[in-house]
Amino acid sequence: MNYEEGSEPSVQDGEGYTETGLTEAPLDPGVKGRDLAGEGMFAYGSRVGFWRLMRLFQERGLPLTVFGCALAIERNPKAAAAIASSGFDVCCHGWRWVPHYHLSEEEEREHIRKAIASLQQTIGERPLGWYCRYGPSVNTRKLLMEEGGFLYDSDAYDDELPYWTKVNGDPHLVVPYSLTHNDGKFINGGIATGGQFFEFLKDGFDMLWREGKGTPKMMSVGLHMRLIGHPARAAGLERFLDYVSAHKNVWITRRLDIAEHWRTHHPFPEART
């Protein structure tokens, strides 16, 4: 679940425009001042969509990873408290919902610092995973290693299983993500109904389930509160959760658990004995 609402670019926070990405409203660069419709579509995510998604997962006893923009969670104390008490993990989605590749190295270092401090305060523990909004900069992974407290990052779209890489000679774990099995398809991928979303996710799961007889597979499903949080779309997600839960030998889990499993059972090759 991507918790971004409240940290997006806005007139109030100095960007001079209202962000409308992944909403029903296209960005209108001709708008002078605040776009109240765009603001309202973001606000729906934190006011309504968040609670619907929390209910769908908690009613089923299913874990969830929150890709959390630190400032967004900081600005919604009720949501922060709900996340903190849920047992869900928070993979840091940045301090704000801004392109990291537009930041200088020092600006990005400061964003990472602010994000960690904020989540420590609102959730009660520092984040152990990192995933940039829009994509990482050429400095992101180096800065995460420099900070020293992250177990993994998800700033990669190049595989379906975790893998190790080196940063300045030191091992670093990557738990890749995917924008394919993602509710963003409602906006830019031609999916119009909850039923279509269910069928799309089901096809992906079924393929991985068949392939999983020979080798493990990982499926990432991306959810945005202001998109999938609407009732007709959430119905498709609900069907998918129930479909997957009916299968044996499927591990529905948090991203942090995947990282810790990989570090334990598939350590960096040079560390193996």
C-alpha cells in the first residue's frame, strides 16, 4: 500500500502546482494556483481509501507492507497510529513524494535523514527498507549504504526474486518491485473495472503458481489508496485476496520478511561457508 497522500507536490508546500498523478484528473499545467479537485482526489486516499484497505487486510489477518512517504504519515496521526498498531511494516517511500533524481546529492541525503527521523517518531521504529517515488537517483543506493541502517532497497524492476549487489565493494540486498501488477493500470493501462483488475492479477498469480513448482516466485502487487480504495475497484482486490488465500503453500507476507528470509537463507555469496 502506497501511503503518499499529504506529501505530494502542492502550492501549499511551495511547488506552485497541485499534483494529480495517479488520480482521475490529468495534470493541467494551465491551472493558476491550487487545483482543489486534484487536492480532493488525493485527500480521498487518506480519508477513505486507507481505512478500506486496512479493513480488507485486517479482516483476513493478512500482512501488508506500507510504502510510506514520511511526511504524509506524519500529517495523519490517526493513520500513523493505525499503522503502528497493525503489525504491518513500513518501507520508506521517501520524505516527500518528489523525484529523487531531481535532487542534489546533499538534498537527497537530507531527505533520507528527515524520512528516517519522521517515521521513527510516528511509527515508533526506523524504516529498514527504502523505495523511491518515481525512481532512484544515481546516488540513492550509495546514500542508503552510507546511512547504514537499511536492510534492503526496492529501487529495481529487473527481477522477480531478491538478489545481492555490491555498492563500493560492500554487499547490499535488493528486493525488486514491479509496476505491472499495480492499480496504476486503472489510470494508464486500460483497466476499467474491479473485475478486470482481479482477472489481471489472477493471471499473473496463476502463471507464477505453475512456475513455482520448480523454483520460488515472488509477486508484488502495488496499491494506491486514492485508486484501489474506491468501492468498485476494492471489490476486485477483495476477490484476489480471497483467491490467493485459498491456495496452499503461498506465503503472503511483508516485504521486510522477504528481505530477512533472503538474508538468512541466501546470504551474500562471499559470506557463505
